[in-house]
Amino acid sequence: MKIPDIPICEVIESKMYELLANIKEMDSAIEADKLHSELRILDWILYQVCIIEEQ
């Protein structure tokens, strides 16, 4: 990481929770699909980044 003082795992996790809340508020599955895709990408990034931090 270039800036080790930033808790990147916590930042990604909070964004994921924000997306989940937005998805739950959506009435349309079509509208929620874009957010769901973004959530899956963030989940993958979170796993990749945080697994490295734990080592």
C-alpha cells in the first residue's frame, strides 16, 4: 500500500455496507443490479487486499 495510514479494509467494508443499504431501498431489480455488481467487485477487492494485510 502506498499510504499505510489509511485503513483500506475498513473503507471498503463501509462502502459495501452503504451499497447494501441502497440495494435494499431499491424497488426495481434492474436499478439494483448495477449496485449489486459494484458490491461484488468491492467484495473481491476487499478479499484480495485484506488477505495481504493479514499476512
